[in-house]
Amino acid sequence: MSGTTGEPFEMVFPLKGADEFFRPFLTRVQPLRDEHGRVTRWFGTNTDISEQQRIADTLADEKRHLEILNQTIVHVSAELDLERLVQTVTDAGVSLAGAQFGAFFYNVVDAQGESFTLYTISGVPRENFSKFPNPRATYVFAPTPRALARRSWPRAVSQGRVNPSLGQPQAPAGAL
């Protein structure tokens, strides 16, 4: 410990700020010595570094995302097999989203009209996911440009193209 060795030190630990919330503070301590080199006092500062830590965490997340995207680009550009290509993109999407699992579905026309069929799965064994019902063909699964248009979503609900009261399909007990 620097208190016994007389060496300067620094550390980060949570302190309660003036607003009564705990945040990370950088504490730096310097010994003050007399003419014989003996420590007579300590001088220290506490600096709120929560903003710097938030920025560092954000940059670390961005770096991780860029590494995932770069790895995905390398794999996709070299992949000729469609299923492996889609699996690579599905895995990357799960990693980028921080999700436990994810899936890629494609449209098929069935006896009831249209539904979605599981193509790739990431994060759980495929047999576990097979216990889920296929998602319904709702407006949320429309082609991307229409589905992402924010102004069109409330209109879709009011026109009955989406029924939010049905909710998300639920997996049978023990499926995951």
C-alpha cells in the first residue's frame, strides 16, 4: 500500500456525488515530504470520470461491432454456399444485437395463405427452436422499406394489417 511505502498512487472506485448517486471517481494521491524525505501529509484529488467511462464503454462497443461486421464481410465475400452465407449473417446479427438467439425465416405460401419457414438459427439448437410456432404473416414482416417506415406503422394498425392484441407467438413450456 502506498500509505506505508510513501509512493503516489491512483485508483478508481465509486463515490457518492453531490447528486447522491454513486459514480466512478479517479482518486490520485501524492505524498508531501519534509526536507528529510519523510511523508508529512498526503494530497489527493477525486475526479468524477463517469462521462469518460461512458465514452470508453461506447467506443469499446463500437469497436466490437466493427470487428463483427469486418469478420462478417470477410466470410460473406468468400462464401458461395447460400445456407452458410445466411448462417454467417444470422450469427452476426445475434452478436450485434446482443441477443441470446436469433433466426432467419423466409416466406412460403401454405394452405392458409402465407407463412414463414425457419431457414437458419443461431444461439440455440435447431431442434429447440422447432417447438415454436412459425410467425404469422403480419405487416411487421413486410419487405424492409415498408416495415421500417415509422409513419406507416400506426396507419397499418388502424387499417387492421397488424393485430397487436394477438401478441408474440409463445413457445411451448420447456422449448428453450
